Amino acid sequence: MKTILFIYGTRPEAIKMAPLIREFRKDTDTFVTKICLTGQHRQMLDQTNKFFDIQSDYDLNLMSSNQTLFDITARCLTGLSDVLNEANPDLVFVQGDTTSVMAGSLASFYSRVPVAHLEAGLRTGNKYSPYPEEINRIITGHIADYHFAPTNRAVQNLQDEGIKRNVYMVGNTVIDALYLGLDIIKNGTEDIYERYFSFLDRSKRTILVTGHRRESFGGGLENICRAIAYIAREYKDIQFIYPVHFNPNVREPINRILGNKENIFLTEPLDYPYLIWLMEKCFLVLTDSGGIQEEAPALGKPVLVMREVTERPEGIEAGTAKIVGTDYACLIASIRELLENETAYNKMADIVNPYGDGTSSIQIVEIIRNLWRETS
């Protein structure tokens, strides 16, 4: 029996870890799975774990008001020391690029525990965009012993940095999670979601917006809000829904510029199942999120990326997504084109998603199983 410890602390990590955890748990003859939550995020993390029926074995509960990157990193490293000593894992899985990922991989290295990095090899080439995620993923990549990359480009990025051993191209588990989540919804009580979003007019096209990146704080986020307000005034036959992140640097300009507008709906952050239900129903997505750049194309939804660069260029190259940044005029022109030009819309909506087919978790479990068989 081999013990695998999953370390994560935010909702995006929980979403992408969930299908992999569930897949490992199917083989109880080979694997013991343990979960350590850092609690870098709290409410949204707990909601996601509950939806996927995942309970933690350890919880550092790091979330605090006005926490800084210094606070999270120091407390995460210290807390993980005891967890690693008690759990005594044969392998630690981390996912993505958060501070929990970087600290989890570093703590595992200090404890001489092998690390597997899920969603490995993503790069923008700019250490301050996204910040601090770009450096987190680079540090993790150079610590990790096993690298599960979503695309060939991600594999090449690792090879360019001299990381060539135990690199596997498997797609992204976010697509596994998306399909799994929609199955859970549709096999349950989908009318709950219909009632929750009853304020939306289903005869109108809906634009889903998510935006909260640090690099957009200030002028960038204000430009985004002003562009949304302009489109909402010009097109009365569409509606925006914007789940607003808890960060006060995000909430203040959004509420000030977009509050109390007839066809703009500001909500609290949505639980994962509500978000993917809405994503499936919407017309178009505006986002600065990484995961949504992968999820929305799996549902045939064009994505406008409100960032200057993305570590997911495969979607841009394939045509499922387009970088529009935070420039006011560019945002308006890009939204207007997809609202008015059916050919341009269909060109983005009909492309095969470059991020996988929903079998990533199965592939990863088989790879780990075979590796351990070879060494036993």
C-alpha cells in the first residue's frame, strides 16, 4: 500500500484535485489517500469539497483577514511540517500555481518526500503576470519529481527549463471535474439551479463575467467595469452576471460602477456547481481566470481573456479564447463583435477544446500505478 497526500488550499485546486482523488480512491488495494487543506481560501474551498464528497484528514485553516503572501507562505510551511511527519506519505500531489502549491512542494522537499505536480508546465514568461502564480509554478516545477502537463506546449516549456524526466502529457483534470460536476447536477435536482437564477431572463443572451486578478486592481478593473456598463446600456437584449470576489479591492470598483444597473446582476461568489451550470447556459464568458479558459470551451462557449498575457496560449492559438486585456475600447469592440457577428461567434464556439477529453485522472492513476509496479 502506498500513501498519497494531496495538499491544496483554494477552490481552483479543489476542483482540479477532486476527480483525481476520487479516481485514486477506487483502488483501495494499492493506494491510501489522505487530504491536507491549507485553508488559504475557506468558504469556497469547503463548498467545493462538499459538492464532490471529499473530506479532509488535515486542515491548517490558514485563512485570515487581510492575509499577505508572507503570512500564507510562512504559516503554510510551518503547519505542513507536522502534517508530513504524521502522514508519512510516499508521494505528495500539488496542483497548479497558488502559494499553497509552492509551499506544499517546498515543505515536501524539506521532508524528502517526492512531489507530483498536476497542471505542470504553464508559463507566461513574465514573473509578475500572473503574480505571484508564475513564480509559484516555476519553483514547484523545479522541485517536483513527476510532472503531469495538460498540453504539448506545457511539456515543451518544462523541457526548455531542463525538466525532462517523468513528464507526462495527460490533458487537464479541470475537464474531468467539469463533466463530473455536470453529471452530479443532472442526476440530482437541476431545478434548484433554475430557481436560484430565476432573476435572469432566459430569453436574453447572458454574459458571464469573472475577474479578480491582482494585476488588474485599480485602473484595469475599472476599465473592465466601464466597458461592461457601456455594453449593458447599448444592448438591452443582453444581460451580465458577475459573481464578485470577496477581496475588497475587487468589490469596491465593481459595486461602485456596476451596482444598480437594470441588466447587470452582481452576486456573491458562486459555489462551483452553480458556476458550471451557469457556464453551460451562458452565451459568452469574460474572465481573467485560468481554469475557465479551459472549462468554457469544453461547453462551446467563447472566452474573452481580460489579461495582457496568459499561461494558457493553447486556447488562444486554437481560437477558443481571445486575449482582450483591460483596455476599455478593445473590450467593447471584442464583446460587440461576438454579439453581432454570428460567423465570428461560431468560429470560436465550434473548435475542439485543446485541454483534454475528461480522461486525465484515469491516465494519471495508471501512470503512478505502473511506476510503482516497476520499482516494487
